[in-house]
Amino acid sequence: MNDLRQRGFLPAAALLLSGVIGASAETASRGAAGAEQAPAPAAADGQCPADADGFRPLFNGKTFDGWQGDLKTFRIEDGAIVGGSLAAPIPRNEFLTTTEEFDDFELRLKFKLLGEKANAGIQIRSQRIPDHHEMIGYQADLGQTYWGCLYDESRRKKVLAGPKPEEQAKLIKAGQWNEYRIVCRGRQIQLWINGQATVDYAEPDETIPQKGLIGLQIHSGPPSEAWYKDIVIRKLPAGGR
């Protein structure tokens, strides 16, 4: 994230009880614009087949079928979606989003960030803001001192839960592929990076929607790239918490 965000972290004692490491607050602006919608998948039901565990791919590694966003910012390289560039600064936040909405689901994907002070994230249960380049909704955060945090993009504009900065270095293989696991069921959101739990959050505000798009972000800032691949999802039975 950038220096427009302000954050503070709670003591780790609460985390030790729940398996989640602290909470924090921040402020920033992020987003995406110039949506160029790619065609929907060719399957008759608009979806790729699921595997034995119920997961189906959201990205086929070759085309932007089922995705929309600024295709000048996002490209496909080596079977991955790449946002941003190492050759020039990122002028503003950009998002590539699914055309399909999801409510209760498990999402798994691999990611890596390249570039100094790179920042990115995965939007969940989110929407594009009309006539604007931003999105609004939850974000599974990436980069700087915010790895594994749950951020509320363009709404409360703060980190809702997540590990302390000193714990985050243990989660990440810098410059290499890492894995995010995201589970949303009812009003509960859980995050894991490389198999380690970072967030177990229950949304107290019943007015906040629990359904929306999934989006891949590259944050404004210095030259940087966010890489995403092996993106799969499975729908979960409706749950409550």
C-alpha cells in the first residue's frame, strides 16, 4: 500500500487465542478502470468443469475469458495474469475482475510480487464503483507490511484483521510463487498464506453485502508487477456466523 494509508496494530494476545495475528487500521485509495470485457467461457453453462473436490478454474492460463478490466495494464505471460510493469510507475490502482459474482466460496491461487514497495491484493465480495476506477469491498492484501491482512477497500478504508508486520516476513517467499487460500461463508472470512492462517474475521455489520466480484489488483506506485496463476474456486454451502 502507499503512504496515504494509516494503520495501527493491536497486541498479539488476541491472535494467540484465535490463530489470527492482531488487527490494524489504514487509509488509502485504490482501483481499476477502462473495463474491457472479455468474452464469457465457451462451456454451455458458462463455467469450466469442476474437479473431484469441486474446484473449477477461473483462469485458463491463455485468455481473459470470464474476466474484465484494463487490458493495457494486465497481460498474460507464462500462463499467469500479470498486472503492472517493471519499466514504469503504476499511475493508479487497476483491477481485473471476474464477470461472475460469488457469495460463499473457497478460492485458491498462487501469486508473486516483483518490484520495490510493490503492493496488490485480491478483491472478494466486491463491486466496481460506477463511473470510477476504484472497487469497493473486502481485499486479501499483498505487499509491504500488509501481507495476509484483510482490508476494506473504498468503504471503511482500513485493515479489519491481520498479522503484525514482524510476523509477515515468516509467511512469504519473496520474489517467488506463494499461495493464498480464501474462504468466505456467511459473514465469516478466513485467509491463509502458504498454509498459515492470517485472518479469521466475522463481519459485525449486517448491512454490508456478502456477495460480489473477485478482482486482481496492482496498486499505484513505483514500477512493480503482480503475478497471479492457478486460480481455482469452489462454491460452498451457505453458512452463517
